[in-house]
Amino acid sequence: MKWITERDALIAQTMAFVQSVTGKKDDLHPPEIPMATVAASVQIVPVNTVVESKPLPPQPLPLPPQRAASHDVRTEMHARIANFRKHQERFEREREEYCAATLTKLRAAIRDPSSRPPADK
């Protein structure tokens, strides 16, 4: 039952601290325990420390093999950039064609109102 007195002492100390900080008293607090009782109930117990050996850290993964020369990297980069430019030019060309076709249809519809598609209801 020693732990009960230690618990009550800790609660009493905590409540006293809270009251000193906030400046107000709480109606719901455990009975006051004198500090002499608290000091007498506290014991210092030595703790034996055990040093455990830690596992070795994992070994790093080997690096991938280096490429033969920087010339190969340079030519690969130029080839990729050229391929990217071709795709961008194709997209630009398709957008221009779509825009021109849409404008042509719009102009034809403005000139000839009977060729317009029926309006959605």
C-alpha cells in the first residue's frame, strides 16, 4: 500500500503547484498531506544499468556502375531533348490545325445560318 501514499503525495504536490500558479483553489482535491510525510515516503533506489550491444547498421547498397564516358551521356541528353522538341512541335501543329478548323466552321456558320447545328434544349 506504499504506492497509494506516494500517489496521494504526488497528487497533493501537483494540486499545490497548480493552486500557486493559478491563484485559485479547487474544491475537488484530495486531502492535504504534510510535506514531511511526503519526504519520508520517498526513497531513492539505485538502478543497475545494463549496456546492450547494438546491432551493426546495415551495409550501404553498392552503387550502380558508372557509364563509360561523359560523351555517351551528352549524346543521350541531346537525343532526348530533340525527341522532346519533336513532340512539342507536333502538339503545336495539331493545336493550330484544330483552331483553324474550328474558326472555319464558325465563319461558315456565321455566313449561312441554315447550316448551323440545332441548339440543345
